[in-house]
Amino acid sequence: ALAASYLDVYTTNIIVHQMMGATLTELIGQSMGLAHDHRLSLVCAALTRDLGQIEFQTELDNHMGPLTKNLWEQIRLHQDQSALLLERSGVSDQIWLESVKGHHERLNGSGYPSGLKDEQIPVGARILAVADTYSAMIKPRIFRSAHSSQSALKSIYAKKNVEFDDQIVRIMITRIGLLPPGTVVKLKCGEIAVVKSPTANVNDTTVYSIYGKFGTPLAKPLPRSTAEPEYAISGFLPQAECRAASVTIKRVWDK
């Protein structure tokens, strides 16, 4: 599920963004020992947190340069608008609603719309904040390239106990690994491979080559151990550059 969202370059970004956020939210909730019903409310919140943004999403996706005052005001209000739309649709689950409303609040009070601090921010909103930030960073926008998973994790880790909940940040990194599923890597031998499972040790893990050393997509993904010098990871690639190997990539997860 993590890799599907990470590798999807065809579906509208806002949909992929919600799906990855929901997957991360569930993984974090499991590790925190939250009850099933509580996690279900949080997954619902993760899937609907940006409902209030849909009206201006196209404008936002195509916007170049600094945000206009009007667009920034709409962004600052979108979580309240999302909660309002949910309530009008019959949602009364307070965990769901408060998580949607608070997912842009930050521990140091620098978030919005209410500038809540520390324990004023519900645990669900703190989980969504971390999941939302990571999933937003690793997907490209018209005005910027995507961050690598390593860059995104490093940025979020640097803000633990400042903007983000330390426990939640550490749990997410533990669950998805320093090389999350779906990460596309370049190998020293010239092949291009994809990561199948979460891994913490980039120098000793199994990846699956999807392009040969001469740039031709492989018919079948080939397992490679990064502990072997010729298959050591030498760099990273954006998912969008691997469209020609999309069929081979899917076969990495064949049973």
C-alpha cells in the first residue's frame, strides 16, 4: 500500500496524497496501540482532511511562485471547511472531526488555524500532521520536484519536539524504514531498482532491479543485495522517470 501511493504517477495528486496519508496513519496508530475504532476514525480523517481544498485544488496545483494572499487565506481555512462539509454530510464522530480540524497545528504554536500548542492538539491531529507532511513532501508539484524519502524524513526528524510529536515521528520512521517501499534507486552497476519492503540499513538489503545496466526495462524484476559492491546504492530517482517499467514494477509485489 505504501509503494502503490509512492509509485503512482497517473492518479490526481490530491487522491494519492490522501491515500498515502491514510496508510501512514493506520501504521502509526497500530504501533501506538490505539483501538481499532479509534484508528478507523483517524483513517477516515486522513482520507477527508482536504475536502475543503477541492474547490481551489486545481488553482493550487497549477500555481507558480509565491502564494497569493487570497490563496493562502483559503489554505488556512480549508481544514475548518473540511470539517464543516463532513458535519453537513452527517459525520458526528469527534475524533474524526477534531483530527481534520487540527492536522495543520504544530507543537510550538506555529500552525493554523488556531495556533494550538503541545497537549492542546489532539493525538489524532498530531498523527495526521506527520503523515500529511511526509506524503506531501515526496510527491512532485508543478512548482517543485519531489523530495526523496530520505530528505523528507530528515526534515521531519529535525522538527520533532518542535513542530511534530517525537514519538509519532520515530514510529513512522521505524514502520516505513529509511528506504520505504517504492523508493527507486540507482545501483553502482548501472541498473535501476525498487525497494520492496521497509528497511533501515541501505547497505544490506534486497532491492529489485527493474531496468538493466543499459537502460532497458526488464521483463521480470531481479533481486539484488545491496551488500554486494556492484549492487550498492549510488543514488535515487523520481518515480516519474520509471514509467516505461511500470508493468515490471508491479511484478515486484506479485505473490
